Amino acid sequence: MFYINKNVNINDGIREKEIRLAGEQENQIISTIDALKLAQERDMDLVMISPSAKPPVCKIMDYSKFLYEQSKKQKEAKKNQKTVELKEVRLSATIEEHDIMIKANNAKKFLSNGDKVKVSIRFKGRQNNNTNMGIKVFDTFISKLDNLGVVEKTPRLEGRNMFMILAPKR
């Protein structure tokens, strides 16, 4: 569902004494009463476009058409928006070289698609005492990425998990 700003003042909802009437021919400061009369003569609505301006800017238009165009713009903006996903690659502290290569290839695919990658290691048992092993694994992993990604968050230990976040290189 798209959010459309329906808090726009129209017709009798405009409480200002004077407004700036914007349109094809008009760009003048007139009283609100006169602008309402003009709008009624044309079978249109007086819509406040910019309430923060001094004096507020209003336009004579069809309000339902205005809402339709506003929703159309929002749909177009959402369509063009790129969402960045966070993918995860899990490693272990005692991972072998070939397995690191496979995981790095997966991470390369994610990074080339524009997604961020969370690389995590879970320490089991006595491995928790040797967290420097995890940093060595992370360094090896980063070296396999062929400079496709940059470290956004450096390796950090939280409980039994160590993780870092990689972002695609721009």
C-alpha cells in the first residue's frame, strides 16, 4: 500500500487570508475568497501545494487527478528503488583452504549482485579461547574476494560468535 498525503488542504480547508495562485497564466498573490470563486467557476478544486511558503502556494486543479498523479509518482519511485539485502556466509575456526574458496565464491556472487555479506564464525568449546584463529580465517577469506568487497564493519566478537560485514566495492 502506498502512502498518499491526504492532509493537503483543499477548498474551504484553506484558512489563510492570502495565497499565491500558481498555474498556467496566474502567479499572483490574491485573497483566498477570490481564488475559491475562480476554482468554482472552473468546476475545479483549490489545492494547497506548499503550505510552508509565505504566502502559501495554491493551485486550481482536479483534486482526484492530483491524488492519482501523486500515487503514480510514488509507485514509480518505489519501482526504481534498489533494496540492499544482507546475505550471510558462515565459516568455522578450523575451516580448510578449499572450503574458504567455495564460501568466497558465494560471497563474490552476492557482492557482484550489490548485496552486503555478513561473514560469521561460531566458536565451539575450547576454540573460544583462541579467537585469533577467527581473525586469521577472516583475513584469508578477504584475500580470496579479489577486491570485490570492502570491510564495512571490522571483525567483532559477540559471545561465541565473531562476525564482520562486507559491502560491495563502488
